Amino acid sequence: MPEKLSKTDVSESPVDDVFSGRRPTAAEKQWAEKVLAPTLEKSPEHPIGKGSGVNLDDHRHARFTTISGVPVRRLYTQADLPEDWDHEHYLGFPGQSPFTRGIHASGYRGKLFTMRQFSGFASPEETNQRYKYLLEHGGGGLSVAFDLPTLMGYDSDHPASEGEVGKCGVAIDSLEDMEILFSAIDLEKTTVSMTINSPASVLWAMYLVVAEKQGADWKKISGTIQNDILKEYIAQKEYIYPPEPSMRLVVDTFEFGSRYTPRFNTISISGYHIREAGSTALQELAFTLYDGIEYVEWARRRGLDVDEFGPRLSFFFNAHNDFFEEIAKYRAARKIWAQVMKERFGAKNQRTWLMRFHTQTAGVSLPAQQPMNNIARVALQALAAVLGGTQSLHCDAYDEALALPTEDAARIALRTQQIIAYESGVTQTVDPLGGSFFLENLTLQMEKGAFDYFGKLDAMGGMVKAIERGYPQKEIAEASYQYQRAVEAKEKIVVGVNDFTVEEESPNILYIDETVARQQSAKLKTLRSRRSNDEVHRALDALKRAAAQDPKAESNGNVAPANTMPHILDAVRAYATVGEICDALREVYGTYTETSVT
């Protein structure tokens, strides 16, 4: 590593901080004294900008950091990388270990990132029309947003659902709704991602049965269920059952998927919501990857072979405002995951080493003030995701903070991806920023910081134990506080929020009224009157018996008798509702209430 300076080596020159504690090379010292120093005397540095009203006349007090608070030096050179840094060891080549430069040898030249739009609102009928609109305008895949009752495992007519039906996503109560949602959409040809966690196995079962009814081959369908319950306890808080039975349900999907849906990702290990809760980029990286480690540990305890289920593990990251920090995060993630799979878990299959990830631009970064500015923010975030090598991408609509996106806003978000893909030129070469001194330094910092967190989490006994202690929650809360403090002190400028503000009229937004709730309740009443309720009860009873069994029972070559997925599928085929299936599991597992940790 670069040689460090002792306190006695530090002079009082105006460029004391140029190399941030490391000894400059002769050329660097000459540049600092002859070129930089006169410049600073004429033009002191201001990290905040003219509009802030803060005047920093002394450049030595200027504080430049990433959005996560990582100090940023004025200049990066070869000397800011380890002394043994070389291209082949630290970077390699695309499609080759350590995968820093990407998992595909040809990058986007062979296949562009999948362009998804996260969409779901009101009724299944209305969302189906939006999906067709997006596909007709060039979308390459669908990403389903469910409403809060569905996310929490309640039917639309449950008292807890009042006021929330269809508001933040589409209302799905039964197989009937899922059939409507994908009506006239070929599921064998369209990849679908579903953002659902605690009831993930239920909604996935509904999706599989719809594909079955379309005549699709389960072995050919592709897509992803989020199914990441750990980040719910850490950040988003949409959990139902306690952690241990929740983890059991996740592993059930791993086992079932590896046998019957080999092209479908049975989990999308999500840093997105961790970042939305206020984490730093490093915390998003470290906690997300360690969640992945925890899932692999639990699956191995079940007796599953990491090289059987490992290739279908996928990840989901946030794309925030700090351009280079985000790119470094993605590059470090691939490198770390390959190392963990090989060294910690002994994976032999190269496909198990590969980190495949989806990226969504940062909803939390899009303020309600001057919402049209968010188009620029989303474009920069999406570009960072592409330069970081994402496999699929979703751009938020500019009116995210106000309501569900209008049709025009959704189209602009899709067009943003298309302009990056077809007009910017950045997809023509693989990892175009590879070798940048600044970026490689950031990538190495990310890697080291993540392994430091891994050591702390290992010492706690894993992520489930750490969650029960409140450790990741406290880390994120502190990071969120520090960022908000910086915004309020104008150390970080948010254009249109704490500077460059204007008076403006309220824009047109999409409004969902209570009509959807009434329609869904009426459909449920009709469904329960015409289905075979005896068949529903038998299926739910069988599910409860399986859920109560030891999941480590012998598999007989397929899945273990205690695996809940076949029984959930039977209940779905009988038109049991989301709420009824989740209630059956609530009877066995109970529910979870988080203990506050101060």
C-alpha cells in the first residue's frame, strides 16, 4: 500500500491535504507545489456550491465526501492503489474471476440489460392494461408491485386492509386475480419479477399455476420472486411470521425451484430497501451480501447442494445519486460474492460464483419539490447502474414521491433506459471505467469495508441473530441521521429542497379511490360462493400439517414431504385466497413483533 506519513512529515504548506496522509511521489509533489498551490490561492475550493450561502475561504476546511460520507481526495493516481496492484489480479477480464469487470465476456454487446418497469396499481384489470402498454412501448420485462394488504398476507375485504387496497400496488386476492393480471401475456416469453416477500411462496404459486393454465413449460419460464425476508426485518418491516419459520419458507422455495423451475430465480436478495431506509452504500453492500450468506447457510443445513440452488440466487441493488460510489459498489459486489462462494462455501460450479443483479433507481432520492428535476436524477442513477454492469434495470418515474406514476411518467422512465442503451454509446465496450484510479480505489474500499462488516456479523452468530440484537437496524438509523443532519446543515445540497427552491403548482397525479376495494370485495364474495370450500379446507389442512413438520425429512428424489410449496400450489388451484393461505401458516408459526432496541 502507499507509504504513510508520520505527523513529523507533515508540513504547513497550503497543500498539506493533497495526498491525505500518504507520501507523494516526486512528480505529485512538484505538481502540488507548482500548479495546485497557486490555483488554490486564487480560487479556494467550495464543496457545497455558490447557491448555499456558505463561504469557505480556506480550502483546508473544504470537506468533499461521497453521499455516504466517505472522504474524496482531490486527485487519485497509481499511488492510491496497492503496491502490488495489477490488472490481471485485481480486475481480470469480463466473464472471468474475480468478475470485477462483469459476469459476461461481451458485456452488453451480446445482450442488453432487461428494461423493466415496476408497475402495479388498483385492480388486476387496470394493471394488465398498463403492462400491455409498457410491453408495446419496448419494455423487455415486467416487475409487479403489490398493494400493502397483499404484501402483508391479507385479503382485500379484511378489516386491516381498509384504506390500502390497490393504493401502492395491484390488489391480488386469489388465482382468479393473477389470471386477470397476466391475461394475454405469454409467460413463457416474458420475464416477470414480483416484489413480494413474506407471502412470496403464495404469490409465486399463483404465478406458476397461471403459467400452467397457459400451457407454459415450468422449465422454460423465467423471472424472479423477491422472497427476501431478512431485509424485511432489517429495513422494510413487511414481515408476518418470526424469522426462523420465515427462513424455512424461503428454503422451501429454493428446494422446489431447483427441481421444477430451473430458469426461475427463487430469491432476489435485496439491498434496495436497506438503502431506501437510509443506509450508506457500504452498508447496503455488506448487509445485502451477508443476507445472501445467511440464506446459503440455512439451505446447506437443510442438506441442499450449493451448486444446485446457488445459480438461481439473484440480487437487487439501489442506484443512488453518487455516481462513482454506486459503480464501485456494483463492481465490489461481484468480486466479493465470487470469493465467498468459492472460499466459504466451496462452490465448484462457475455459475454459482456469478452475481446477477437487478437495479432500481433510488425512490428515496426523488423529492416532491420540483419533481421534473427527478428525470435528471433518474438518468444519472440509471447510467451508473449500466456502467456498473447490471443485468436488468428499472427507472423510477419522476412523480414517485407524489403518487403512483401516470402513463406519461412511466413512458419517460422507460425512454430513459432506451436512450442510455441506444444513444449514449456506453453499452459498446465492457466496463469502460475499469482502471480509473479513483474508481478502483473506491472499489477496494468497498470490498474491505464489506469484509469488516462480515467479521462483526459472523461474531454475532449470523444475520438472524444480529437482527434480533438490532445491530443492522441501529447502523442504518445512525447513517440516516447523519445524512439528514448534513442536508439540514447544507453540507449536502438537494436541488429544489434545501437550495435553488421555487414556488410551484401541484402537478397532476394518479389517484386511486375506494372503488377498487369494493370491486375486490365483491369478487371475493362471488369466488367463495362458487368454489369448492371443502377442497379449500382440505388443502389448507394439508398445508398446516406440512408446515408443522421437520423440513429436513427425506426428499424421495423430489422435494421433502414437509416442503410447503406443493401444498400451497394445491390450495391455489382450489382458489384459496392469499389471506386464507397466510392465515393457515399464521396458525402454525404465529406472527412476529419487533423488539425495539435503543
